[in-house]
Amino acid sequence: MPLPASPPLDRFDLAILDILQRDNTMPQRAIAQAVHLSAPAVQRRIQRLRESGVIRAEVAVLDAVKLGRPLTLTVEVHVHDEHPLRTAALRERIAAEPAVQQCYAITGEADYLLIINVASMADYDALAERMLRGDDNVRRFRTSVALGCLKLGLQVPLPQGAPA
């Protein structure tokens, strides 16, 4: 079932979203105080934003290094044929693989860009073997290892000054 259309967002919605992007554990009464609305009004707005899909998920951001997964890699995947029927199996494997943090269909020389997090190069090699090497539609793939993390986040820049 498709999600309802995104509601028009006013300055209160944007202020609430800004707070939730930074800390979604903030109590609704504290959000209400910060945005100058009642707690029930904030609760209704958050529920509407969830139901419409503006808020896609509420998750904890974990430290991969502290959890024994210190390697982040980017992988450019080049395919022979981009037709959806030829790439369906690859896309399904990517979607099912927990080590793939993000995947983008991209323009340019490569067709897909994957962000992968693993514990070791041996783990990555096994992942590449089961996900990429056996697929006759994968022409080639190029892997880069991240040397360090300068920024990690999924915060969406919000428009400023929306009308109330």
C-alpha cells in the first residue's frame, strides 16, 4: 500500500524534525517547549509525519568500531546490462546483505555505489564472492577502503523560514 502524500510542512514541523534528527529520544514535552506548542500538538504532528513517511525510521546510530566492525568500504559496481530484469537478482542480494549499509543506483561510469561495513578483509572477500563474483551480469567492481571517518550522519538539511 503506498504511503499517503507528504503533508505540507510548516515551521513547527520543520523545528520538530530538526530536533528529532539530532536526538529522537527527547521527550515530547521538551520538544513542545522548544517549539512553543502543546505536547499533544507535537504528538499529533509527529504521528502525522510518521504515517506520511516523512519520518522513515527511528534508530540508534551505533559505533561500528566498538562493535568489532572497523572496516568501511565503498564499492563501485559496473554491470553489463542495466535492465531491471538483469539486475533484479543483484539488487535482491544487496538488499538482503546486512553488511551493505547503503546502496545507490548512480550515473557515470559505475552503475551502483555500495557502502559496506565489515569486521575484516576476509569478511569482505567472502561478501564479494557471494554477492558479486558469481553474477555474470557484473562486469567488474572497484573497492576503496575508508581510512577514517570525517563525518557520519543521515541528517537531511531542512528549509529555513517556512511559514507557520
